[in-house]
Amino acid sequence: MFRRWEANSSASFKRRLGKSALELGMTDNNPTCPDLWELDNGDIAVIGRDLTAEYASRLPVDVSIGTDERLVVLPRQMLIAAKDDIPNE
């Protein structure tokens, strides 16, 4: 299948965007914390709860999830904390 964009699994973690879950007071240093990272190729890696099955029947009409994709949810506070680290272009 041809796609205009494909994830590059060889990209490395470059820097955290925003603050860690520990810094935001969302964990007690549990290793299963949400996180947001920029990769060295500029793509973004999101670590969050996989809620694909829970949202599958409620997706907006113009949204689809590929068989190799997952709908991931992370805390709003985490994205807000990352806002200054996300480039405009």
C-alpha cells in the first residue's frame, strides 16, 4: 500500500516535548506514564492510553483508523505543557 507519509521506525528520540508526567504530578514514577517526544526526523511520538476499541464506533465521519494505527489519548495538561516546544512550521 502506498502512503504519502510513512512512520520511520529507525528514527531516534530527540527531546521530550513539554514536561514529564512526573513533573506534571500525574504519576508516582510509574513506568506506564503518558509522554510526548520529538524524533530526530521531526516526527512526533505519543505514548498514551490505547482507546482504539472504545472510540471505533464513535469516530467522526471523516476519520478512520488503519489496521496498523491506534487512537491514543494523553492528558490535556501534557499537551498544553508542550505547546512552547512545538514548532509553528
